[in-house]
Amino acid sequence: MKAKVKFGLVFLLVLIGISACEHQPKLPIKPGDLGGGIDTSGSGGGKCSPDTVYFVNEILPLIRSNCAQSGCHDAATRREGVQLDNYTNIMNTGDIVPGKPGSGDFVKVISSTDPTKRMPPNGNLSQDLIDKIKLWIAQGAKNNYCNSGCDSTKYTYAADIAKMINTNCVACHSSGNVLLNAYNGVKTVADNGRLMGALKHQGGYQPMPNATTSLSACELNKFKKWIDNGAPNN
């Protein structure tokens, strides 16, 4: 995106060829594997602060699931030279200006109401997620991470399950046979066993979030407890 990125052709190819995202193997999300080095200053690597947006914990899964897909901005395709699969590539090709969310093309295209310019083409990024990306950029677009202190005793749908689904799954499951962008769809796959089968990468299920990236043991435990409790809309 150093030059003006022409997303129209990209979106047309995506809409025609891969209307539902494919789960392609990607690098696991590990602090030592992201490129560019991890910012460990301040709260980086420590306990998460509610006032800070963390790249490894929140932004990378969001961008990978929405942008770094086959036919778009993964390592194999690199449409218009844009590769959005790790920190270094996101910063080098994504036209992000640290501290200035109003500058650069990245925020412009994810915020656009023009379907020929908007990224991703299916418009799955909610305003809350767009605002999170903008805040991360405003805070310096750092390659930071934190210890989320995952608490498996908390597993309500609204506060926990839906948040994890929106970050890791909705980009590929807002259309098609498996819909995870609303409670009823999540409830269906929770009840029939497909949700846990996919999240645990069990044989016969499409692995989620993708073939080489799994949720943490704590996050999986949250899903299991929620499902065992009847998968309520709580």
C-alpha cells in the first residue's frame, strides 16, 4: 500500500473465486516468530492493560483472519504487493503510519463505505474492530504483547465466547454453510460437536482458526465449559 492500492480487482477475484475464505496454513502466532522484534518495554509481555491495544493478542489475529487469506494478502498471493501475515510485513507493505491513524491507506480502506475500495471485501469488520485497529495505530502501532491472564472460570457468550469467535472465526464464517456471525449459528455448531472438533483440530473437522494455529488451552477450556453448560446466550 505504499502506492495507492487498487483493491477493486482484488475484491472481484475474492468475491468470484473464494466467496468463503479458505483456511490456509499460516505461521502460528508466537512472540518470537512475528518479525520485527517484540516491544517488551512498559507493559509489553506483562499483565494486559485495559487501556492498551496489543498487537500479538488482538491485532494480528484480527488482520490474519480478515486479510491474510488465499487470493488476498497472504504470503503466496501478496495482491498489489501487500502481505499482511506478520508484524514486519504489515508495517512494510500495509501503509500504516505509527501514531497517525488518519494517515496511510490501511485505515482508509478498512473504513471505506465503497465496496470497490473496502477491505475486506465482505465488510465483516465491525466499527468496534476498526476502532481497535485505529487505537493500536494511535498508540504507536507497536509489536507488543501481554499476558492476558486468561480465566477459564469466566465463559459467558457475550463477554468471552463471542469475542473469541469475532476475532478468530467470523471473517471466514459470515457466509456459506457455517455461519458464526450470530449466536444461532454458533449454537448450532456447538450443539452438533463441529465447533469443538474444529477448535481442537480433531480428525474430520476443518481446523480453526487455521491448520497451524490453535487457541490456547485456557481458551479451549472456556469453549468446552460453555458448551457443557448448554451453550447459553448469556
